[in-house]
Amino acid sequence: MEEISRASGAVGLSYGAHSNLCLNQIVRNGNEAQKEKYLPKLISGEYIGALAMSEPNAGSDVVSMKLKAEKKGDHYILNGNKFWITNGPDADVLIVYAKTDLAAVPASRGITAFIVEKSMPGFSTSKKLDKLGMRGSNTCELVFEDCKVPAENILGHLSKGVYVLMSGLDLERLVLAGGPLGLMQAALDHAIPYLHAREAFGQKIGHFQVSGMLC
């Protein structure tokens, strides 16, 4: 992550969302059938992965999400939206968190993780968001309108999705922290040669006290 982000923060962000927020969740929580179906193409890069947790009114407070999933025979019907989803416009496979028990107390007990494919009926994406930075990493809103997801695509256990989510966050935060480190290294890659080249008041600016700390 650090070296990729040193070259491109946007590529690092998209790679991190693919490999750690999607692929790694299937490695850690998927059953054998799910691993056999999804991992080969996610690992090869034929499939792009994403994670869908945040909503317009549910970011860090994940248990307040409104996307709901209702059981209909051997499928679940998902209705609602996810927002600010990295890789959303390009993803083939997404880990999506939805409420399967609206009456659960505490609310975290009613969340389930699903593996959703972009080809599933009722799933769509909005147009790509125009962002201030990381513009090479595509982000968008996901729309679920009676999206039909097989019950066999539950990742982990029914209404235990919060454990899937939280158990991976420590590792994900550690890995994704490599992105900012790479960006800082890239900044130094540009700044240090400039300090040795630029002159002001008769000397290289790298000789000034504050600038010299970087050299």
C-alpha cells in the first residue's frame, strides 16, 4: 500500500478497498463455496471488489444504517442506498451490509453481510462522484431497488454481520494507513531536491533551520 500510494494515492486507495475491504473479508469469513466462486477472479484482478457500509446518514455510526434485507423464499430482497463507495462504479463483487432484523436490540445484532454481484437484478449505481482529490479512484452511490440476493450469499451468519465488519477493521486500518505514508514519502521526494536547488538570501533554502530538518 505504501509503495503503490507513493506513486498514486488514487490507485492505492482503490487497491486497498479491493484487496482488504472485499477480498480479505471473503478469505476470513466466506464458506468454501463462496471462496471457490469469488476468490480466483478477485485475486487475478478479473473482478474488482468493493465494500458498501456507509449511507447518507450512517457513516461512522454503522448500526444506524437503513438499507434493509427481507427474506423471500431462498432470497433476500434489498432496498435502500449506500453512499461514498470506493470502487462503486467499477466493482463486480461487493460486500454489502444490510438490516435483516429491524427490531433487534441492540441494533448491531440485526445487521447481515451479503456478497452482491453487479449483475444481480435490482442493483444499480449512480454517476461517479466528482471529488476534490483521489479522482482516479472512482466513488459513487449504490442503489438497491428490490435487489434479489440468494440466501447462500450471506457472508458469515445471519444478523451477525457486525462481527464480520468489526473483526476486520483493525487489520484494514493498519493496511490502509500505508496510503498516507506513501503520500508523505512522495511529498518528500519532491520537496527535498527542491530544498537543495532553490536559493534565497544567498544560500540554498535547505540551509535554513526549519527546512534543514527535512534534509
